[in-house]
Amino acid sequence: MAAYDHVDPDGRSTVLISARRFEQSPYLERYDHPEVVRGVYAGRFFAMFYGDDPTEKYWVLRRKAAMYDVPERPVEISGRDAVPFLEKVFARHVCDLKQGRGRYAIACTPQGGVFMDGLLFKLSQNRFWYVQSDGALETWLIAHSEGFDITVSDPKSRVLQIQGPASVAVMRDASRGAIDENMGYFHAGFFDLGGQELYVSRTGWTGELGFEVYSQGDKTDHHLLWDHLMEAGQPHGLEFSGSGSMEIRRLEAGILDNITDMDMSMTPFQAGLARFIDMDKDDFVGRTALVVADRRTLLYGLKCSGAKPIMNDEVLNANGPVGRVTAGAWSPYLDTAIGYVRFNLPGDWAGQTLSLQSSNGQRQACEIVDLPFYDPQKRIARGLDKSIP
């Protein structure tokens, strides 16, 4: 089964699982394949692999546009006390977030660990969507809601990402010109796409110029939406892709995956996300612990020409293990294997040459670097760097 060889080891370790407790995508019929491998994320199935070649789809993403059926789950927080409640549960300022804008926001545990990360959007004065990553967000929000006049609900929105340099042209045609290059980074709003009203943001999880399209639950004809977007994208080279190409690109871009690359045992500082923590706020869950927390980073990038790093591979110096790999992939653009390494202790790791030990016991030299691997100012995602590799 040659196509299956493209699947990462995690994708090959598959088991049958009941769909009773997990949401199947309403778009599945548009790309189902005998070799499809599904992952579970935020209680939803998603296509890790469907017979595609991640490297080929990577170049479609970098040079044209790719569409992804992603499992991120929007959760709605609404009510008179929505703003003060969100100020409490997130470590970012919320009161100055304007309607039609989004903001990356982290929720911390009382001990200062990373509980959840995602995008917070202001839809109207007291109505917000938080597009969560993996984890049990709704129960956590409800547990902190005592004394606040708010409602936490599931809008049953499914998310499609259209990413790549041609994504502006795709969305322009899909919206009859209402969406164009003038839509700012992290801006959002409701738009007519093929006769249906959808929420669209200029965001993504690839480090590329891109958009996310949020359905409106039962109000949306998902098959009609899919067909409309693919028809609009056909002249611009839009193709559907499994998550393999997205995984490569998000690693290059230094985008972290909750639970995989960071978790409740790691503070945002240790994850290298200090710039997203507004310590000047009077109070939020975890602030007391973060005031006295070590501000040094534990998470770095890794380059290795001799072997591809895989989750839980060890990284060693002359004295023994000093860290472990959280994620890895082959980067076609950098022409080398890359990954993230979480070190056991803080230190001046960037610039060091260490050893990567894989599960078979072999060791390969690896270079430790700061994240991201390139484009630290996000000029590609912002539309400022339009060069195509």
C-alpha cells in the first residue's frame, strides 16, 4: 500500500473506535477514501490522511491554496458579564478587543500551566466565540462561571481553513468581491458565500496567508458550502488536503499544538509564549503563580539531516538525556528534518549541537534553534511577503 507509507508513525498506529461519542464531519462525504485515517481532537474526528501525499500537498499549500477540514471547536460565551468573565479566565486583555477582531488567548490553570489556547473573536457587544484547541474547555468555563451572568453554549460550528498564497483570490471569488486583500490579519466578520451567511476570519494554522470559514450549525448546508468553495478555488489551484501538509507547515512556522507541545505541566513562559500573557492585568486564573514563575523557555526547534525526529525521541548531550521531542516532520522547504524539543531544564540551548536518539537506539547529530524556523515576523501570514518558494 504505497500511499500509506506517507503516513507518520502515529497515523499507522490505528485502532477501530466508535463514533458514538465523537463528532463526524459533515464534509466527510466530499473526501472520504478507503485509506482515510482519522484522528480525534476536541471531541471531533478529522482527516489525518486520506491517501494523499503530504509533501505534494505541502507544495500546493505553499504555491497555490489548500483547504483543510479542521476539528477546532468554537465555543460561545455570551451575556451581560461576558467581558469580565473572559478577563478572568484568559491571560489576555479582552476589554479592548473590537467587534470583528480576533486575538490569540491562553487559559492557564491556577498553578500557571497552559490549560488551553485558541482564538477569541468578538461577534457583538456581549457575544464572543473562543475557537478552542484540544481539551475539555466548556466544563472548565462553567466551573469558573459562578457569580457571572453568562451563558456557555455550543454553536455547532464546523471550521474549514483555506490557506496559501492564492487564498485571497479564492475567497474574493467565493464572496463576490466582499473579501479581498484589504481584510486585515486577525479581522473577521459575516459574509455571504454562495447564498449562505458564514463567519470568516483572516487566520489559520499554517503560517501562510489564509482564512478560516465557520459554519452556523444547522443553518448551514455544509455540502453546498464545500462545493461552492471548491468551485471558486478551482481556477486558482485549490485542493483539499489531509492534515499532514498542515503539520509540516505549522512546525516550520513555530505554531504549537496544545497537549502535544505544551500542557498543564508547562507555563506559557516555558513554552515561549510570554508575549501573549498580559501580566499587567489585575487578575486572571493563574496570575498569582505566574508572578513568581521562571520566565525562561524550555521549548526550542531542532534540525536533523540524518533522521526525522518523532514524538518522545530523546535529545542528549555528553552527560545523557536533556529533553524529548514533542513533534517532528521533514521540511521540504528547508530540505532537512525539523521538530520541537522540550528540555528538562532551562539553558542556553539555541546554537548547540546535541544528539537525537530514536526509538531504535540510533543517534544522529542535531542542531538546536530558536522558533520559528523562519519568518519570525509572520510576514507571509500577514501578506507582506508574497514570494512563493
